[in-house]
Amino acid sequence: MLIDWFTVIAELVNFLILVWLLKRFLYEPVLKAIDEREKKIASELQHAADVEKEAESRLIELQRKNEAFDNAHAQMIKDAEQEAVEEKRTLLNEAHREYDALRMRLQETLKHEETSLESRVTGRISAEVFSIARKVLQDLSGSSLEAQIADVFCQRLRESDPEDVAAMKDAVSRKSLNPLVRSTFPLSSSLQERIQAVVRDVFSIDTQLRFEEGDDMVGGIELSMNGHSVSWSVRSYLDSLEKMTAELLEGAE
């Protein structure tokens, strides 16, 4: 079968456009919001510094008055000095508390926004990767992405360590529930039968498997039983792609 290079190149161009759109409409608004918050914090810190400076000016003024009226108003000046010191301490403590509170809120906000942005970017990248992968696989081999993932998972089962095989057999013998196969996507009856046959051959388990979908997996399949599991997913590949995309965006900035 000939490779349709035009389709492949078009998909790559679509992916690069997606990366640019993510930078333009996701990263830049977030950075702008962060910059505005930093300016607001700087303004409030400057206000606190002005208040502190004003308190120090008042202290100097009170000290000058103390020199002029030392003999006649010694006790009054002493009280004024004490009041100024206490006021300065109060203002400084209040400014420090406000600064610490603002810094903590900013850190929490930045952390939350970073986590939210990473989650959205990961979801978009995952969706685009699967879309491109489906089209490329169909163009190159005429097979579906789900079938390819099932084939890789079956191969992973065949390559299981002897210890994992023994542990799974023991888990089945001691557990009343049948082994569970979880996947990101619904498995067709033919794929279920294929996995059932491989599990029977590899683990010598003559029992009916349970199948269900799970949103916590990213493009993968997992066989689990009583704490033991064998799985395969594209999470590691997506993590590498996400890291590469982040480095690409940082370089573009």
C-alpha cells in the first residue's frame, strides 16, 4: 500500500497549528493575568512602604519635638516616642502580614492555574494525537487504533514475567470475582474474544473476563485481579510529547 504523504504532512501541519493556537489563546492570556496580579501586588507593597516611610517621618518629627521641649514635657515626649514606636511596629507587622498573605495567595493561584492549564493542554494533545493516529493507521494499514492497542496489549500479556503469571493464577484461585479488563474505549466483541483467548493461553485461566471502560486511563488496556495487574497505555508517550511541546513553547517565547 502506498503512503499518502499529503495526508501525513497535512496532519503534521494541523498539529503544529494546534500548538500555535494553544500558545496564542491559552498561555498568553494566563501570562497576562499573572503579570496583572504581579503589578497589583507591587502596588500594594509600595503602599505599605509609603506607610512605613510616613511612620518613620512621624517618628523623626516627634524626636525633634522631644529635643525642643525636653525640659518641660519630658513625660509627654516619652509617651509620644513610645506611641510612635508601637505604631511603627504595628504598621510594619501589618505590612508584613499583608505581603505574606498576598504572596501565598499568588503562589496558590499560580499553582492552580498551572495545574488547570496542564490538564487542558494534556487533554487537547491527547485528543489530537488519537485523531491523527487513527487517520494515519487507517491510511497505512486499514486497521483501527483500538485494534492496534489491543494487539500491543496482547503482546504485553504474552511477554509477562513468570512471577506475574504465577501471581495472577494465585489471585484468580483466591478471589470470587472474575478478572477485570479496563480500557479507555469500548472493546468490540472480537477484541474481547481475542483478549480472552490470550489470557486463557498465557495464564491458564479458564474463566470469563469482565470488561469495562475507565476514564482514568489514557489510550490503554489493563488486566487486574486482587491487586495484580498487567497493562499498556500511551501515557508515557503523551508525557514525552507534552514535555516536548512545553519546551517548544518556551523556546518560541
